[in-house]
Amino acid sequence: MISSNKQLSCADYHVAWICPVADVNLPPARLMLEQRHPTPPYNTHYDENTYICGIISGHAVVATCPPGETGNVNAGRLTGPMFKTLPNIRMAVLVGIGGGIPCRTASNDPLDDIHLGDVVVGLSGDGKPACVYHDRGRLKVEGQFDILGTMQNPGWRLGSAISIPALDYELGETTFDDQLARLRGNKKFAHPGLEHDRLFKAADHHIGDYGSNCMACDQIELAQRPPRAERDKNKLVIHQERIATGNAVIQDGELRDRIGMDATGHFCVEMEAAGVDFNRRCLVIRGISDYADSHKDDSWRSYAAGNAAAFT
């Protein structure tokens, strides 16, 4: 990254990069900047956000993250003043980590199913909402729950902008090597190892403290599905699928699977998209850091966050 003394005005920035968790999502976002600019002056009495400004592929980008806790409320509090301070934002991307929702029926191709470190891009491809509120709806008798809340789709500009690199990647014309190279020199973003990508059966509960690496968990309870090959270890695997958003961190495999079924085939669950959407349409991009079950820990967070940033 090249530092520059050139200072743009707030009106010159067209892309907003929103990082839900400062210590996890902001470092890889900064590494993606090709040039770093001084932050332009703005009304800090009204807008208490802190901004990091620069250039990526010719686009003037401003990155920020909510202070303190995560969640939809804080994301909404951040983006409200942000979009007034930066009046010409054309595209907003919410880039962070999320919980993976595995396929109900395992595919013979391990690249089709969700694995730790994969990237899910919130695009539905069928015209239906790309993101839904999985905990907003109508609760009926016998536990039936109808999801009613949906987000606006990212819009034509963002959909068009993301379709080209996604197609190039699918055709093998790009592997995001330049972006990934900015991460791979830093051990913080190293692959944790395929042996640590473990999906347990939904009903199995973690044994031990948080972060104990499932040392006491019964390995017989691992889900049976084709493992990723060593040759694909550092491959950036992208899924353009629906994303479920809510107000709580999910650490329950059975609840995760119900969300996946209720939300018609979602691949990821997260908890900030609705807050951003309240103020502006956005594209949600999530690196998968856990399987949203009781076995969740932090070992894949940095690697997954780096992959999400590299794709963006």
C-alpha cells in the first residue's frame, strides 16, 4: 500500500466499505487499499465515526466500522451519519465474517458445499430477496414460523459490478492472486489447516470450554461429507447465495438448520445487514468462520475475514 498526501473531499468518495468487527474485518480491508489518503475534514460533532480512505482499482473507497458491540443496531447507528457525511456514495459493501449453513444433502463435489474459509456473496440469482430477517415473521401453531422480513436487493449497479469478477473467477480467468498475496505474507491470515475444518452433526453439542478446539468432542459425531482436497486448500471458493440476518449470534446446529430450511436455502447467517439496509442498499459479503453451532470458536475468523476482503 502506498501512502499519499493527496486529500480528497467527502464528496469524492463513491464506495463505502463497512467492517462489522474492527479487530477482525478492518485489518484485511486496509491491506486491500492500493493507496491510503488522509481522511477529509467532516463534522465530528454529528458524525463520530472514524474513516480510513484510499483507492482500490481506481475507486475512491472509505472504510469504517462500528465502535463497540456488533449487531444491526450499531450498524444502523454507524451508517446513518456516514451516508450524510459522504453524500455521493454509490455502492455500499458490508464485508465481514458469518456462520455457514451446510447443504442438507452433501454434494459429491466438496467445492459445492459450504466450508470454513469460503466466501458467501448475498446474491440470489432468481430475483427474490438476497437477504432475509430470519427472526422477523409470524409464529404459528405447532412451531410453524413464516419469515416476513426481507432486505432490498443490492441494486443494479452493485449487481453488475460484482457479476464480472464472479464470472471471470468461475471461468478460471482470475484467482484473486494479487489480493490474496497481500494477506498471505501475514501469519494472522494463514490457513488454520484442513484438519480443523470440522462439521459436527447438528444435534451434537460441544464438550469443554469455548476455544478448546473440540479436544473432548466425540469425533464419531462428525458429519459425513466429502472433504476438501489439499490442492484446494488455498483456493478462494465463492458462493453466490442467499444470506439470513438476525439479532443474535447463532451457536445451535439444529436452529441453524431450521433457519436454512425456513429461509429457502441460505448458505450463511449474520447479524449486521439489516442495520445497514435501513439506511442504504448494500451488498453483503461474508467469509465463513464457523458453522453457527456450539462448536464455534475463533480460529478461522482472520482467515475467513481475509478471504472476504480479497474478493471485495
